[in-house]
Amino acid sequence: MPIHKKIRAYFSPEKKLLASLRNILGFYPTNIGLYKLALRHSSAAKQIKKGVKDSNERLEFLGDSVIGTVVADYLFKKFPYKDEGFLTKMRSKMVSRAKHNQIAVKLGLNTMIQANNDRFGSKPSSINGDAYEALIGAIYLDKGYKFAQKFILNRIINVHIDMEEIEFVETDFKSKFIEWAQKEKKDYDYETVVDGTHSPDKQFVLNLVVDGEVVGHAQHISKKRAEQMVSEQACSKLEI
Amino acid sequence: MPIHKKIRAYFSPEKKLLASLRNILGFYPTNIGLYKLALRHSSAAKQIKKGVKDSNERLEFLGDSVIGTVVADYLFKKFPYKDEGFLTKMRSKMVSRAKHNQIAVKLGLNTMIQANNDRFGSKPSSINGDAYEALIGAIYLDKGYKFAQKFILNRIINVHIDMEEIEFVETDFKSKFIEWAQKEKKDYDYETVVDGTHSPDKQFVLNLVVDGEVVGHAQHISKKRAEQMVSEQACSKLEI
């Protein structure tokens, strides 16, 4: 880093933020405003124009897509003899909401996020994953695709993602199904046939409907479990 | 293009393919094998290893993601004051299956695809959209992200996508479907499976039946909305 930039960084009111970002990123940001925006949850944002706030949601939209592409490229090259079904499944595990929340905490982003805590009973952990995605959006805009790609490969995938675990640990069928449906642009609906919340036996009955056809039907006292069951049936029936 | 490359291109057995690609892309491919692969549908592919064929499906997985990122970046910059909900909706219209099929035909890819026609009653038009996505995957691997981005912006979005239409035309799927059905002289019926008028949850369940086959199934509290939903499913399923 040239000396004049160092001096500017040293005297900047954003000194602490810059130092933290330098630690996380391995480089100094050029446009610090982008990174500040990436760390601002909508609960702490101001309205800047009708319908738009200066929160990280737009950057999250962009960053999420950049991560998807970088991971697609990584998997394409790492597994030259695997079909696109395998690649899709691996990617959906690598970029899951849960994984992004974990990564954000490992990077230390959770301590840097600007959010209005009064709005939450307890802060939802998705705030962390959202900030991670927005951070990637900021890097992409600030430094370009190649730079963002290097960051994701060297500082995320190689360090924070256990590829063995990703490859061999059993799947979340709901994510697997949804990833497939989105890729194939299918219309799907987890249709609640019976909502057990207030019924005496508390049983949920669900249908999973794809393009008008019921491809899964299950009953369980846990709605989440029922969702997994119908998703697993769908995966088997549709050979996902 | 350097003279030795021109000469090689001229004498190459792939002369015709190279010339067509040059026309479509605006540049000569470096790794022609990637583009050949992008144009090979799985019906015409050989098995190269257990579970994997040398078809365009892996490239399609990659290209689909690259297109999503390029379009996200484009929309992010074009609409600085729109929220991520708007951006998401716009992108989904720009990268729809129908749009990709159209683009492929406009580029002339449909005449270049290697497919085994014996396998189809009539060739599904999604083959075209898949080849377009795979082509973008090939460009990305051959020339890098920036190059693929330029191609998508200059040769696709600026030329083949009407942004006014994307932004302002709210797609009325019911009209679109009925117009098609009348033109094609198809028998159709918006069949009310459950009339929610007098039921406690007020839900309507509809089937859209075309020539005896259910091509759409939806449930909604608004009958009009349910009609739109089944029509949209039909348009997607029948590739209208």
C-alpha cells in the first residue's frame, strides 16, 4: 500500500472500520462507502427515496449471485466427471443460509453490523449471512469479479468450508428440492392441507405440488419434518 | 486477429462452425471444444464416465449462473433507486426459460444444436435456451467473466431484450394462454375443483385442463389470482 494511502487510513475517522476490513479482506477497500453499506441492516437504514433505504439489501441481491457463480465455477473445475445434478446439490449446500451465517460469524462480521436491536426480540442470525452476501457484492463493485472470486476461494472456501463434509454428509431434502425447482423454473407449493396448530392431535398434513401435480404427501406433528418428508418423496419421484 | 490464426481457421475442418460462431459472438473462440460441447444436447452425447456424458448440461449449470450475475449487476446499476424486490422480479423476467429460448433462436443457435431428433416427438424448445446458457458458460471459461459480461450486455441485453416491456408489461398469463388456445384450436377448461365462496378458508382450487390433460393446478383465496397461476403454469409447461 502506498504511503499516502496509509497516512490517509491512519487519520481517517473510519480508522477502526478500515483496520477491521483490512483484517477480514486482506486488502484495503477503495470505496469504503460500499462496505459501510454492506454492513447496514435495513433496521438501521434511512429512507433515501420513496421505497428505497440505504440498507445492504441491494448489495445482498448482487453478492448472492456473485457467490453462486464463483462456487459454480469452483465446482465445475473441481469435479470434472460429475454431472450437473451433483454440482447443483453441492452448490446448494455450500451457499445455504446456514452456511452463510456461519461464515459471517467466522469472519467476525457479526460484531460489525449496524442494526437497530430494538426491533428484534432476539437478533435473527440471517442478518449475519445477509451481511456476508452484501460484503461480496461490495467487493465485486469495488474491485471487480476476479478479485471477489479470489477472496471467496482463498479466504472462504479454502479456509471455512469443509468440502468432505459438504460432499458426504446427508442432505436437507427441502433445500435440495427447492434448488432443483428454481433451476428448472418449476412452480411449486408446500400446500398445507391440515394446519395442526390448533387441532387436538397437532398433526400437519402437507402436499408438495409441482406444476399442478401432487408429488409428495405427508403427515407429521412437526411441520418441518413433514416438509422434509414430502421433499424427500418429491426428490425420489422426480429423480432429483 | 493475427494472420496465422486466420489461416488456421480457414483450413480447419470446423470452418463452418467457426464462421457461424464468429458471427454470433463477434470474436473467434480460443478453445473451440468448449463451444462444440455447449451445442451438444444430452440426446446426442456419449457417456464419458459412469454417470457423466459429454453434453452441454454442466456448461448450462455454469452459464445460467453467469447470466444471473451479469443481469444482477446490470439491474443494480440501471436502477439505483429500486429495492431488491424490484431487482429480483426484473431479473426473473429477463432470465426466464421463455426468454432464453427466444434469445437462442434470435442468435441462430437452434440451427446449430447437435441433438438426436429420434428421441423427441417434437423437439422441445427448451433445448434452445439450454444451449444459450451453455454457450455463456463456454465463453466464460474460454475468455473470462469480463468478456462474457460484455457479450451479454452488448449482444443480448442491448439488442434482444426490450427493457420497457420487461419493466412495464405486467404479464397477463390468462389472456396469453387463451389467445394461444384459440389460435391452436385447443379445447380448454378452467375447472373449479373447490369453490371457496362459501367455505371457511375461502380458498379456490383450480385446474386448467387442455385436451383432457391437467396443465395447471393452483389454490388461492382470489379466484382471479388462481386463474393467473394455472395459466402461468400452462404457459411454462406448454412453452407458450
